[in-house]
Amino acid sequence: MGDFLEMSMWEKIEKKAEAGERLSSEEGAYLFRDADLHQLGQLADRVRERKVGKRASYVLNRYLNYSNVCILSCQFCAFARKKREPGTFELSVEEMVDEGRKAVGQGATEIHIVGGLHPSLPYSFYVDMLRALAGLDPKPMLKVFTAIEIRHLAERVAKKTISEVLRDLRGAGLDSLTGGGAEIFDAEVREKICRGKESAEEWLEVHQAWHGMGGRSTATMLYGHVETAEQRVDHLEKLRGLQDETGGFTGFIPFAFEPSETRLAELGKIRRASALEELRVIAASRLILDNFDHITAYWISTGLPLAQIALSYGADDLHGTIGEEKIFHMAGAQTPKGQTRGNLERAIREAGREPVQRNTFYEVV
């Protein structure tokens, strides 16, 4: 016991991580604030290899958005529009199916769909959209809706309980919830960047209900705006706690805030997270989220070259081909809107990993 007390903070963290023991809140904050980045990356890489070996994964997927009309006015968002505002769009069920058919024809095994909180689309639109997409041959896995969209459907549109809505959507073909809308869970941060959006407890409640039905989902964190190291750790600990309870999260996807086209940019003090900070977040997340098997380097946010480097800092997944991403690019992202399978596999091989295609649940295809 005496030897342990005499260790430096880093030595304690390293000893715990190598033994598979859980880090404390204080140790987590140290990773974000003070840990040497290269030591942190090396430790995260060892933990990654212990969990998944030499492989790194990707999914053949396509992003679709049915509408960007939204009743909220999140300060970090450049995607949403009010109804009849310039730049709005709404796709019909038929248009969504046409896009889905193209994606499946190009080899996509997953269709990822989110939208704004639309003030007037009927409940039947969402159910019919899922049912029609589930009828495609071959059937893609449908990863659809954020927790806030589910709450919107339950509380404002269908006037049903969250569990009833989830059962309806699962019956129509829903395979997985997305992890969007988590942002940073701290209430003060949410007041500054997404006033009026669901609380941390409400986000977690939706995923808890979905996991309780046997469903799976991803978890996310939007960082690099007004949050502190302690607030990042609190966010990760809340995710870790729900994972302890349900085991329903398949993977974790952190991404940096894109400030240039958002209202938060008007504050003038928010600069986009550096490449080094992005690597730090990946590595720290790997160590703090000890009950998550998979950490994704989201190339839409980082760019593919940095995502490739992140495979040596704790990440084991490069997300997917995506096709055409709108949310980050409308906020100012300069990365490509899609990637080819060849590009992803090449990046993985160059990083010294074995590329494997996965499905929505991170299972090897």
C-alpha cells in the first residue's frame, strides 16, 4: 500500500490500466490536463490491443437526413433550420427509399438516419419510412434517430411513452439508435450550447429503455467548446455507468466541435480542437471507458490521416464510408463527405492493423 501511495499520478494510472482496474475521476481529469500525450497514447494502444488484437474495423454505410427543420435553436448547430427558412429541406418516404436503394446497390450494409425535431411531420412518416427501408433487398441495418428525436416523437408527435414508441419503431425495422445528442452531459454546458435540448438524464433514459428491450446503440461526446476536463470525465463516467448496467453500447465516438459556421463562433474565443487534443481525447476515452470494447476515430471530424494515427492512440475503428455527410460540413468541416472502402482499408493497413469490415454492432462481416 505504501509503494502505491508513493507512486506518481501517471504511475498509478498505468498500473491500474495494465491491471484492468477502473480509473478515478481525478485520474481521468489528469489524462485530459497533464498526462504526457505519447505515454498516454502508448498505454491506450496496449489496452486497445488487449481488447481487440491487431484488427481495425470499418462499416459500409450511408448517411441520410430526412429533414433539417427543427424546433430547437442549439447554439453549436449549423444544420437545423426553422420551417420556411432558406436552406430547409424535407424528403418524402419515397425519396428516402430511393436514396436507400442506391446505397444498398453500392454495397452499404447500414443506413444511418437522423434529422431535426420537425414540428409537423406525422408519426406515420417515421414508421412508414422505417418499414419501407426495411423492405429493401438486401435489407440494410437501420441505425436511426437520436435520443432527442425519440423523446420528440413520444412527447410531442405520438403522445405515447418512450417504450411504446421504441416498440413501434423496432416493429417497423429499427435496428439501432444513434448516439447523437449527447454533446456534454453537464447541465451548465448544455445551457450554454444547446438550451432547451434534453438533459443528460433524459438522454440516458432513452438509451436505457432501448437497451432494456435488447436494443443496441452507440455513445458520443462533442468536445472542444466550453467544457472543462472534469466535465468531460463526468460525461464519460455517466456513459460508463449505464454500460455497467445494460451493456447495450456497442462503441464510443468522440468528435470535436466545428465552430466556424455556428452561433458559438460569435463568442470569438472558441478555436477548433487541435490534432493533438483529438488524439488525447481518443486515448483518454479508451482508458476511462474500460467497459467499452470499441472506440471510433470519426474521420469526418478528424480527417482520415489523423484518424489513421488515432489507431495507435486507442482507437480501433474508422467508422464508415458514409456517402454524404451534412451536419459537420454545414458547420464548416473541410473533410471529404465520403470515403471509399479502399481508402479506409489502405489507411488501416498503413497503420499496421488488419482491416475488417463490420456491421452496425461492430461484428465482423
